[in-house]
Amino acid sequence: MWASTSNAGGLTFQRPDKRAVEQDPQAVRVWHEESRPAIRAQAKEGAAVCRALPVRLSS
């Protein structure tokens, strides 16, 4: 996650929390058991895997 800094006027890397407060245990289980293995299998077959992270910029 990138955040604007007031002293430098640029962007600096900010470390995210280890776990979201609103984390859904069922959704995490589905990701680890179903979604992630399917993505890894597609990547091994040559598919491009892109990661998009939500970013919020503030002034």
C-alpha cells in the first residue's frame, strides 16, 4: 500500500496489517483450498497471473 507523505510530497511504502479486522474465515478457507490452487495450476500452464491491490491516495 502506498501513502502520500506530507514532508516529502511523494509516495512511500506502508506495511499493511497482518490480518484484516473484517476477515471472513470462510472466504479465507475457500481461497486457500479452491481459488489459490486453481490460479497456480493456470500459471503452470503458462497463463499470466496479475495481482491487483486496492490503493487509496490521499492529499
